[in-house]
Amino acid sequence: MSYFLLDDLRRAVGRDITVRFLDDNGDGEEDEEAIQHLQDAVDSQIEVRLGRLYSVDTLRTNTPPTVRAIGTDLALAMMGERRPEFDGADGKSQFWMRGKRATDLLISIQKGDARLDIDANPAKPGNVFGGVRVPSSAETKPLITDGFIRNGSGDF
């Protein structure tokens, strides 16, 4: 099951808007292929961000309301990107800000600044921005005893 449903989108913006953005064949209904594409993209984004903290099974089986709201807002933003002809005067989708807020919240959860109360012991937050900790010289200085360097990486 996805982190959002078509009904979530309809509740957020109304059926007329979802049809406007997701009806590719002009039949007056949201297209299953367009919805599935959004669900796949949103699910991937959420799992990439939260999958190291919470098990994917837990997230999918008992999706917290916060994750469902994030999924809905991400889907709306992606839905808006599908139809640039409906962009605002600033060139951004009318749902762009919702997607930005949802992404910011995902990053906050990933960094450990926010938490989902679904696991008793979530994993430690991941390194979100890819920074590297440089060890001090005291940590990297090898031990020299009896003429051999012993640094814990194995002696030859």
C-alpha cells in the first residue's frame, strides 16, 4: 500500500483539480498509470529518507498520519510538475510549497530533529548531507611497538 491514496489527494484539493492534473487521456477520470507513477515516486522518496530509521514494513503496515500527510503533499507537488501549463506567474506549480514543506519535514525526521512514534527504538539518524568526520591526529597515530606498526587493522 502506498503512503497516500487518490482519496487523500481528492480530500486535499478536490476531485476537479485531481482530474485536471491526472487525466491524461481526457476521459474525465484520473488515470491509473499517472496515479501509480506518483505513488511509486513518493514511496521511493519517503523510503530513501526514512528507511534507515524505521523499517519499511512498519512504515507501510501502520502508516502514521504524519507520513500519510507528507506523502500527500509530495504527490501534490509532483502532480503539479506534470502540468507546467498550470504553473503560477512565478513559474512554480501551485503545490510547490507543499512539496518543499514535506521534504523539509522528511529531512528533519531523518536528521533526528523530529520523530515518528512508531518504533520503540528508531535507528540513529543518518548523515543527511554527506559530511565526513575527520579523525584527530591522536586517533590516527599508529602504535609502534617492537618495530611493528599496530593500528588495529591487522598485523602482517
